[in-house]
Amino acid sequence: MKTTFSITAIVLVLSSITAINGTICIMALLNQQAELSAALRDTGLENLNCRSNTVYRYCAIDKKKELTTVSCYLEGKLGRDEGQLFINNDPNNTGKWCDEIFNGKRILIVDIQKYIIKCVDDALA
């Protein structure tokens, strides 16, 4: 009985891997639908084609811009080992596809936010 269970478990894991083989996807555990939906909404990618297998809910990322956006969004956040959202080819959310142009825009936005906060503080002082 234990041997059958082990073989079944191996088959399930392999089928999970082959279902997404060759495609870059944002991945979430099946019980993380809310987190996945929030991430897709935050990145403006609600229309990605998403599917489920026995372990994960995954959404295929087909375009470079989408991949860059998701990679930058997940960069620095907890990844697969902690049971959180991740990109299948970047399980630790290192920002592998977060290119310099997007990072530059993100830094500029932070600078603008700091400037606005300073202006408001000065006006209130």
C-alpha cells in the first residue's frame, strides 16, 4: 500500500511539472486563489490564461512586458519555499526578468512620492 501511494505521489508531481513545461507561469497553491487574483489585479494582468493542476493554480505569461511586470511585482517577496506566489523559473522571486528600464521607472515613482510628501509636510508646517 505504501509503495502504491509513493508511486502515485511521484506521478502527481511529475504531471504537475509537465503541465507547465516550457511555459513561464505565475504560480500559486490551490488555496491561494485570492492572493493570485490580487497579484494579477495589482499588475493589470487579470486576463491571463490560468489553469489548475493537482498542486498549483498557474497563469501562463506570454509577453515580455507581462513577465517584466510580474517579476518586478514579486521581486523580494517570499517565494515557493515559503508557500507563496512565484514564477516557475524564478522560485525565490529574485526579479530575474525585472529589467533596468522598469526598475528606473519604479525608482522615479518613489522619488515623486517622496517629493509630494515633502511638499504636503511643508505646506502643513
